[in-house]
Amino acid sequence: MNHNTPLSPRPLRHLSDVQLRVLTTAQLRSQGVSPADINAQCRPGGTWQQLLPGVYLLRPGPATSEERLHAVLLYAARSPATEPAVPAQPGAGEPHAPQRYTDAMITGLAALALHRFSSAPPLLSLDRIDVLVPRLRRLRSTGCVRIVRTPGMPEPEQITGIPVAPVPRALADAVADLADAGVVRRLLTEAVRGGHCEPAAVVKELTQARLLSRPHVVDAVDSLLAEGRAIAEDRLYRMVHEHGLPDPVWNVDLRLPGGPHLGGLDAYWPDHAVALELDTRAPRQDEDAMWSEYARKREHLERLGITVVHITPKKLRDSMEQQATVVRTALMASADRDPAAYVVVLPR
């Protein structure tokens, strides 16, 4: 047998080229390849090589990035299987079907590289590839694989057939292993500036990973939140102008005449008594307590006859036109409401 010889009369043609080159012991045995044949092929000077325990590359030479990723997933996945091939007409080629990797996904810096982060190192330069698995899986880190455990697996994103952790989770797993403040800041900033996710989702993952006790992470989060608010405010300005809303007064404080401070607002339409507030809260403390503060402010303003429109940065990013309709409806409805109490509007 050599590396050009078919493994059996039942070749795995429904797999991609890479998946044909990277196979497990079980997959090879299912094709009639004995352990002795595997050992013979993997001897010094042989045409195969063992990349990880139970995972083989069926060619000589260094593994490519894609081959390494599939090898890592084959090592970590639970009972890896292949999708059944669709029956083909005689003589017709069999369609490719994706490999299913159960209970395993790429995370950390490798995942960020797959998400096309310019601040993440290239895949080939990584000595280790992080793979996320359920907490109770009995696996150990070995070779180029670093096992990362979690009590709850997120829904993976499929990138070129590879299951990849969502950006917030991948960031948290990457940051957990980084001590360079500049690198951490660049990764977090690119997540928001590149439109991959909102700051609140990143901070939530960092909080759950208990990383906010590290000073360099806290500094990076402060920069992240400032970046996220600036982007959200820019989207808010665009929404008002691109959708023909009347100009509000921007970034103001409201007070009762000679009375207490009512709170800061991102936009206010005095003639309509409509206020708009961007929810850029970061879940670094109890979310119920933070929401209670927002709710108290809103209830107080509405008792004074002021309508409060609450918008999140994510809604502005994903459905700007819908949010503009919400604001326009509130402005139009002001004519049917009783006059609001007189308030003093001050620059914030």
C-alpha cells in the first residue's frame, strides 16, 4: 500500500479533500485499514504521519492550517461522524458533505483568525489551537491542542466548514491566555470597530470568565466601552439625518426648575417632549440593579409627560430603519398627549 492507493472499495468521496487527508483510527478501520497498516505507513520515511493521538495525515510534509484545524476537531469531537452521502446516479460524482464535529469548536486566537481579525496572528504561526468542549468531557491538552472547558457550549458559527466559537466567547478564551495589554486592547477594539459584536456581549463573557480582576483587561474594557459608545452615537446621528427625523438637542441633562436632576439623555425633542436614551450598559455588575436605575429614570420622566424611547446599539446596527420608525411614531403621537411638565434642558 502507498499513499496513492485507495483505502478500500468504499472510498469516502462525500468528504472534502482535506477531510480525506485527515482521518481518525476509527475512520481508517471502517475502510479496512488495519492498525498494522497504519503503523507501517507512519514509520520514519513513511507517507503518512500521526498529527494527534488517533488522528493521521495521509501525506508527508507539514500540515496546512486547514489540516491542523480538522485534526484538532477530530481529536476533540465526540464520536466524529460524517454526513451520509446522497445516492448518486451510476457514474456520477458523489456530493461533498460536511464533517460533523459534536461537542467541539475552535475558540481563542485561532477562532479570531477565522473570523478575519487583522490583530489576531495567522493560523500557521500559532503553536496551539484552542478547542472548546463541555466541562465533563474526558480530554487532555496535547500537541497543538489546548482543551478549553465550559459548562455551557455556545452555538457555533460555521466558517468554511469549521465550527467556530462566536466572537465574544473566542475573545474571552484568547484574553485568558494573554498578558500583553496592547494586544488585548487591539483585539477588543477590533471586535467592536469591525462590527463583529457589541461591547456588552464581550464584557459579559469576560465577566463570566472572571477576567475583570486583571488590570490590563479592565483598561482594555474601558477603551472598548468608549469605542462602542462613540460608534453607537455615530449611528444615532446617522439615523436622525438619513431617515428625515427632526433635529433634537443632543447630549443633555434634564432638571425640574429649581428641583432635582432628572437624568442625562442622548437626544431630546423639547417641542414633542420625547427623549431618547442609548442603552450602552456593560454587565460588569448586577444587571437587575442596572436595569432598575434605567427603569426609575424612565418612570420619573414619563410621570412628567415625557415619552422615553430606549434603543440598544445592537438594534441601531441591525435595524436602523425600524428604530427610526419607533422614534417617528413617538414624535407624531405627542400631539395627542397632555402637555408635559416644564423642564430645564442643560448641556451634558
